[in-house]
Amino acid sequence: MDNNSNYNEKSNFFSEALSAEERIRFDRQLRLPGWNQKALKDSTVLIVGVGGLGTEIAKNLAMAGVGMLHLIDLDFIEHSNLNRQILFYDAEEGEPKSKVAARTLKKINPHSRYIWHYSNLEDVNPEIYANADLYISGLDSVTARNELMRRAVQFKKPMIDGGTATYYGHVYTYLPDVNSCLQCDPQRERERETLAACTLVGIPRKRSHCLLKGQLFFESKHNRPPDTTEMEEVKIALDYANDLVKEHFPESGLFTIDEAVKMIDQHDPTVISINAVIASIQTQEALKLLHHLKGIELGVVNPEYLIYNGLVGKFFYLEKPPNKNCQLCGENAAIIEVIELPESSTLDMLYPIMKRKGYDFDPEFLPSFWLMDRKEMKEAKNSFTLKETGVRNYETIYVTGLTKNNEEKDVYIRIILKKS
């Protein structure tokens, strides 16, 4: 980082980097031992998922004075968000979450920048990932978490992951080369109940199948799922399901209306208090990390997997050492070669460069190039220029067909675009 050695020499109360209004606004935290407001103002944090956790984290970091927040989310506001997502208090249902969050944060602290992205995380410009100091995940999808972790590993950025389920939550800070990435010891994604096609027309094998059949019965009549805010629609599915329960599982008891709503709607139950605890821990780890990244030793960043049990008010910790055999961050991970090229270059200009780096290829079966940093991988034509192909700064290109020391290698090339 620029001027790391100068951060400890500057006064918080009289720093020229802060306006008089900022010094008044942040007065209480400027008094904290080891605190450096300029370090936070010079920081950029990427928040992926602007929901129950993401809104709390963004609000906390904005109030703490972090200089720039990138907010990534591909979701709209629903009324069910309002019981725990304070940034949307005056929003209209259907507005993009990231846009509304940025608008509200500007009111909370107008001295920082808030850049919103109504986008999936794959399609966000890779330069944003490269320039952020750290990533924070408020995601509820294992697939999305793994994609964000890929960026964290390949750009060597810390990533603070969090999640909640009913009265429980977790926080895990990935530190490059210190602890495990999420794929070192992957946790299985919780699978929702699904039915094979043969089960749909046959005898239900489980009690839960009866309710799923009730939902399908409603859909066959109305060409849409039941609206779980309308009791009469839920009751149509419920009554059909309970008739099946009476016939096939008479000892198990009938479904209640609440069970029907939960299974048909399939939103995870949550409450603001658990979200607030987990988001606060993620925020505190981020504030410490941002100081560390500027060369300021503020506390200790926790490298362990933290689990919070809100019903007993206790925390539990698990060590997560890195797995040397991990395909993402271990010894067998794909190689990343960083190459600087002008936009006018073509991909076939990479052949001599890779040759100089010790790679070989069969001239009759040339390597293929795939653009990785987007929702759908796209094969790139060798004869097109980087600009024509749509390669962006820090774009990752996956290359197949290379060998090194007579071993086939999968290689990533990170393209740094030269300025003309």
C-alpha cells in the first residue's frame, strides 16, 4: 500500500486527510488505541450479497468511515426483507437492493463512496476485485460463495464469510496462505427436498412428499405456485396433502398451515438479532484487517471458523488448516500467469510468451482460450484482438492444452492491459 509507513505518524484528530466535519463525526472512534481513520478512508471493501448480513455490514462500515464500498447484488427488495434490512426502510418493493443500499448509505455518511452493481458477481468487472482490499460475503448460495472464494484465492485477497440459519450463525475469515479456503474442506450444500418424476405420479414414499404433491396439485389447476400470503390458496395444497397423509401415513399427524407455508415458500427463517451478531463480528474483523493491510497492528484477526449458538449465547471455534491437495489453493491448483499486453494484441501473441515461460504445445493442436470471469464461460478466438474479444483489465483467461516438463497443465492467464 502507498505510504504505509506514514499511517502511524499521523494524528487522527488533526489529520489533513480528514475534513473538520469528519473529525467531529468520528471523534469517539478517533480516541481508540491503535485506531487510524486515514487507513480506513483509504480502503476499499467489496460486499457481495446486500441482504440480511450485507445491509448490516455496509451500514457499519459506512458509519466507521471506510472510504469506498462496492455493493454487489442481483436481487430486488421484497416486503419480507424489511424485518431485518434497515437500509431499505423507505424503498419501494421491486427496486434493486444494491441501488437502494448505496442511496441510503450516502445519507448515513456522505464522505465515503458507494458503488452499486445490479449484477451477479461473475459479471462484475475483474478490475474491481483486483483493487479491493478485501471481500465480504453475505451470500446464501454455496455456488456463489465458491465463485467469490476463487477470486479471493487468485487475487490473494482476504475474504470474510458469514451465514445464519434460524438461531445460529458462522463467521470465517480466509487469509491467503494462512488457513483453508472454502474448497479445502467443502461443506455440502443443504439440499432441498426434491421428487423424482416417477414419485410425482406414484405413491408418496415420505410424509413430506404429500405436501409437495399438494403444491403440484395446485400448480396443475392454476399454472403457478400457491401464493403463500393467501390462506385459501395454501389450504388447497394443504387439504390435498393431508388427504394423502391420512391414506399413507396415518400415524404421522397432519400438516399444519405453518408447515405448508414454510415448505411451499422455502425461505430460510431468520431474525434480526442473529443477523446483527454475525454482521457485527464480520465488521469488526474487517476493521482490524483493513488496519493490518495498511501496516497497522490493530488486534489479532481470527483465523478460525466461528460458530455462534444464539439459543445458549455461546461461541465455538474450529481450526481450518489449509489442505495442500486442494485444487483451488493447494499445490495442485492451476497456475496463474500474469501477462501485460496492449488491447490491440491478439491471443495468439501469447504463444511465444508462454514458450518463454517454459510451456510447450503441439502446433497441430493449439491451446484453447476461455474467458472465465463471467456468468457463462466464453471461448475466445485466437485471431481477435483483446479489445474485440471483450477482455477487460485483470480478466482471467483459462488456457487448456499446455504442457510443462512433459506434464499437461491447466493454466490461468491474468491479463493486465497496457495503457496506450
